[in-house]
Amino acid sequence: MNEYRILVIDDEEDLCEILKFNLEMEGYIVDTANSAEEALKLDLAKYNLLLLDVMMGEISGFKMASMLKKNKDTQNIPIIFITAKDTENDTLTGFNLGADDYISKPFSLREVIMRVKAVLRRTADIQVQTPEEVSYKGLVINIPQKKVTIGGEETPLTKKEFEILLLLLQNQGRVFSREDILAKVWHDEVYVLDRTIDVNITRLRKKIGEYGQRIVTRLGYGYCFECE
């Protein structure tokens, strides 16, 4: 089973459910939305592929794709357009907007699955690129610059504090034991005590102000960055 996450966006609820069922049978994690407006409320950056209907309400599939391609957080998400329109101009419009494939209704489910697999294979390398920034509300980590800002103001951190915060923020909600943090932040350094991690966490909480309370202790397990 793979861990690719797909979002199906179509105003035909029955079609969404059919695609969801069959793609889940192939091992994909699938969510659905019945309009672009509904889809845009989701955290789209977590999806590996969008199956996007062209003809929808106020925001068409073409318009939504254009919006996504202008956003650095979503510009690399592959898009397969699904549409009842099958003219050359429509197809060219889709590809000019950055579509990775174009499927015309009616279609066979086997064809959809084949095209989904092909697009995911072709775009896998692009999607694993590390983002330059990781953020939670006003807390932003610029990874290349090794800089943390809160509300636009830089907050100086030590190297270890920076790496702990980056680890937790990149994996929001995941609990890391002290052993995990030692292995990922201190690597092969010797004579590092568990207490050292606790001290760094305490200092880090103070330095990041209101966001310090988001670094939660799970007694007996470790630490995690917990979102609201």
C-alpha cells in the first residue's frame, strides 16, 4: 500500500464517491470536495494529486488551477483535469495552466487509475523537494537561512534549538521521544544526557513566546508541536 494522498474535486457527488472507492482500492488515501470553494478551505499542500473537474460553480476548475499555480505551497501539486468538454481549445487551456493530464467524460475507471499512476510516477521527484519555509501562523522557519521569525521579527536560536524546533514543526502532531530527538539532532555525539534535551526545550519555549505552549510534553513519551 502506498501513502499517496489524492483529492477528487467534482460537483457530481456520485462520481466523487465512485472515484474515491476505486482509488482507495488501489491503496491511495482519497478525500473529496464538491466545489472549488470547498476544496480551497482544505490544506491542499498535503495532497500528491488533484483530480479536478473543469465545469463547476463560480470557481471553475481552470480558475482554481490558476490560483494554485500562483501559490508556492501548491504550485507543484499535479493536476488531472476531468471534464465533459472535449474540444482542442479546452485541452490546450488545461495544459497551458500546468495540467499533467486531461481525461474526458465518460471514462473508464481503469483509464483513470492508469493515468493517476502514470502522473504520480512522473511527478514523484518534484514533490519530494524540501520546502524553503515551515510555518505555523506567525512562527516561520526559513530553512536555507537557518532563521526563525515571529510576526516578521527574527528570534535568535542556538543551532540545537533551531534543529529541535524544525523537527517538531515539520512533523506537527507527531510525538518524538528523547531518544528520537537525540538521534536526529545530536546524531552521533557522545555523552548527551536526556536532561540536555529538557533544558533545550525549556529555553526554546521561552524564546518563541506565545508559540512555546504549542510544544507539548506527552508524559512518558516525549514532545510534540501541537496545533490548535
